Amino acid sequence: MRRSILLIIVGLVALTGSLAFAQSGTASGSERKITSRVAPNYPELAKKMHIRGVVRLEAVVRTNGSVKSTRVLGGNPVLVDAAVEAVAKWKFDPGPSETTEVVQVTFDAQ
């Protein structure tokens, strides 16, 4: 049982690939600029296993620029919670209506 869980985790790590850009976020195809980012807390399990990768999220942004909700579009399950927690604290430029922004948070092993 433990071996199959380890194989699943190793497989997920292999699928996420490696990126050189350390813990950051970007908005893709966004009309609203990110004005304040909170860096994610790198999960201890990810540190121990040298897991890195990208988590893609869809964020619903209120008119005042705060994040109303997020939805995971993809990424390593070990990193997802930290990314969601960080993006929930981000601030965007104010806008005339709620918008949906696709953002990504990149984790690079420290």
C-alpha cells in the first residue's frame, strides 16, 4: 500500500515538470493587473520530496480587487492548498464588475 502511494506521488511529480522561476504568480490573458501578491508557504512534504511545479487557478475577483473564490485548474496535489491559500490573499486593480482571472503559482524546490 505504501509503495503504491509513493509511486503515485512520484508519478505526479514527474508530470508537473520543473520550472526555474521561484514561487511566483502571473495572470494569463488578464485585463486586471495584480497589485499585491502573497507568496505561498512551501509545504513541508514538498520540501522533503523536492517537489516543484505549477498550480493553475481560476480566481473570481470582486469589483474592489479582492479575490472572492478560486477553482483549481491543475497542478500537483501536494502544492494545491498552499497555492489556493496564497491567491486568496492577492489583490487586483479595482474594476467595474467581477471578473474571472486565470493565474498560476510556481513552486521551485528550495
